[in-house]
Amino acid sequence: SIQALTKWNKRNLSWRVRAFPKDSHLGHDTIRALMYYALKVWSDITPLNFHEVAGNNADIQIDFSKADHNDGYPFDGPGGTVAHAFFPGEHHTAGDTHFDDDESWTFRSSDAHGMDLFAVAVHEFGHSIGLTHISALESIMRPYYQGPVGDPLKYDLPYEDKVRIWQLYGVRESVSPTARPEVPKNEEHPLLPDLPENRSTIQPRKDEPDRCTTHFDAVAQIRGEAFFFKGKYFWRLTRNKHLVSLQPAQIHRFWRGLPLNMDSLDAVYERTTDHRIVFFKGDRYWVFKDNNVEEGYPRPITDFGLPLGGIDAAFSWAHNDKTYFFKDNLCWQYDDQERRMDAGYPSETTPWKGVPETLDDAMRWSDGAAYFFRGKEYWRVLDNYMEVDAGYPRSIAQDWLVCTGMQSDSPNSRAKPRQGHHDESRSENGYEVCSCTS
Amino acid sequence: SAAPKAEEINQGVDWLIKFGYLPPPDPVTGQLQTQEKLTRAIKAMQRFGGLEATGVLDKATLELMKTPRCSLPDLSELDTARRRR
């Protein structure tokens, strides 16, 4: 898609929520706060400033409306089209943003069917300031809804989007094109409601584990996203490594067909040959197509040439697409293409130096590296390497499950923020960025 | 894979028009679109959506068309005009 030819000539833009949703569990203050943070995503890195006003003359009028609302872009009920915004210009609707009031708008929800209001608002405000759709998978300006993008207070735009908005407005003074924007501590920001598990009205379920202190039963990359399984629950992270919800989802409510009395899993992996998802528990395994179990399962793990007694971990290594199974100090190499175990296994040594002798689970990730999990720590082996990367093990809670001070479940489990870590790269994805702010 | 039903093709054409991949129907010929134009539009949509550009309204393409999304077109009128030129 080409870049829109319009942009705002002024740098100070006013906004207002003109019409709130008629029937939403999100309060007015939450919606205003989410709009504030979605706009802030863009003003953090450009010379644009947004301020909320009360009158009818706001540059960006925000409405929750249904069906035909007289702008030529009628909404179509739940699903389908969920929102739109008008590009900058002289027209009276320029910058205006409309959300479909028939959608189930959510915030920090584990409900897979809801629409995360913050994620959609960031996308729509991109249009309000002049960005068109783009096909890049990582971009927030991709036209399709891709699920929540994580905590509004910590959201960092994908690099493609930063570059495109910098092309329109330049870089905000004091912002390095390669560093994460930092929020000045003395600025006042609207409060977002407490995290669901901290609300006094919603008690965590008794068996719900604390993601910041637990050891995980299984970890897997499924459809490019990361899944952390513990007991009857799992947490999900998007392709960009954003935690979808701080609250875990129940395994049975998402993966349909596992026995209801199953209280935990041993290992999970996505088969590279046909993208089926394989779940292991004890001597049995289940094969899923998407989130439904296939006919004829469970079956015994001896199908793989594994002995009875269960496994600890399973993952497919990106380097050779072979699947590795682990049990205690033993490791097997399996060929999913040929559906047979490779000769010479089990072995008492893993192919990767520095990986712990016993594992909770392992997974490949989109950076090409293999990740090994044990206890509260994980180890990384870079693509094409046979040895654990320097600086590992690191904390699973801190690096994957957003357990920094503010977001941890309990004060006792708070992890310290990462020290002395910053990206020194001047370019990403082939873009070079020059900062010319004068 | 099974061929798409007539209803799915109609919905697909509407979708492609709505999001800028096909020009709006000619007032003289009504909804008629040439097969070549339709195939090209489906390919463009598939490329934009990260699917393999087959030009066929297959299951994955129809699924993507059902995915919740922003109402704005992916290709602007300027884009379409440029391609036409």
C-alpha cells in the first residue's frame, strides 16, 4: 500500500470521546485512559502532542457507534469491520475515529473472543495521523485484528511503524530512533484500572498459579505465539512477545478434547510437517488440529518409539526440523517427516552444551533460537550454535511473563527490572534512520 | 480443496471491492467482473494478507476475509488508478 498523502500541519491536536459504548463493562474513565495511552504511543516518538478537550471542536472526535452511522463506512455487528478512522485534512471528519459499538471491547482480558480496545485504538489513531494499511506481519497498521498487544503503559511500536510515522512528522526531540521511549517520571498520566487479579471483587481461583513464581509444566511455540502451561492453566504471548493477559486461561476452555480430569500436561510442541499440535501427558499423547483434538486420540507415546513412562519435554529444532524428546537425562531425536526415531537414541547427552541435564520443556522461537526451560530459569541457544548463549540462564518470569515491579502478582514475587540492557543497534529490518529535528 | 460456493464467491467479490482490491461495479454491466481481474484482485489480497498468492478463493483466503479488521481499504483509489494506468 502507498503512504497517505495527508498529514497534520499543526503539531498540537485535541481529542475527545464524544460517544461512549452503550453497553460495555469498560467504564468511561477506562476508555478515556485507553485512548490517552493509544495516542501517547504515537506522540512519544513524534513531535505531535495530543490533549483531551471537552467541547465540540476536537480535532479527533472518538465515537462508539453501531451499523450505519452516516459516514459511508457502516459497521456490520460483531466481528467483520471493527473500527475505522479518517485521515488528516481539512474535512470536518478528518482525524475522527469510530469504534463498532457491537463489538465486545476488552482490556486486559483473557477472553479470546473480545476485541482489545487499546490494540485497535493504536491502529486507528495511526490512520488519524496519516498512516495507511501495510502488509508487514509485525506492523500495528496491518488491517487485520491480531489480538491484544500487551500492557498499554509499556507498548512499543514495531519498527516499521516508527519509520513510517517518522517519514511524515520526523522524530520527537529527545527520542533516539533506536531506543525505547522513556516516560518522564514527573508527568501525570491517567490511571488504568487495577489488574483483574488485584481487584477485590475478583478473587483468583484457588488453584490458579502465580506466573511470577511458578515452574512451568510445558512451554511451546504454537502458530508463532508462545504458550506457557501450568496445571490446568496457560498464558499466551503474541508473536511480538507481548503477554495477552496477566490472567491465565483454562486449558480445557481453549483446547477442546483433552480429558476434563487432566490436571496438567507434560510437554507440547507444534509439528513442523503439518502444523498439528501434539500434547503429551503420561503414557498418552493427543494430536490437535487448531484447537480441536483429532479423531482417534489419545494414543500411546510408544507410537513415537518412546518408552512408557512419559516425557519431560518436546520441541522441534529450527536448524534441522527434527523433534527432540527429553526424559530425565535422556534425549531422543525423532524425524516427523519419516515418522520414526533416528538411530543412536536415546542418548545421555543433549546436542547442546550448557543445557541443564533435566528440563521442564523447550521450544523454538521466531528469532531462530532454541529456548530451554527448567525451574524459574531459561537458557538460549542461538540458531546454528551448539552451545548455550553467554549470559544465560535468565529469569522466565522477568523476560517472558512481565514480572517487573508493578505487574507482579504478589509483592514478594516482584522481579528486579533488567539492569544495563539496551539495544545499541542503529538499524532494524534494513531501515536506517536519521534524526533531523530542527 | 473444494471449489468455493457461488455465495462465497459473491461475498468474496463484495469484500474485494470494499477493501480496494477491485474497482466498484460498472453501473452499465452491474456486478460483472472479469475472471482475470478477479484473479488478480485475489492475488493482491493474498499477498497483502501474507498468504500464498494463488488467485483462488481457497479456504485460507475465505478465512482471512472473515477475520475481524479495520473498515478502511487496504489499497487506495490512487493505488488502483496507478495500477490501471
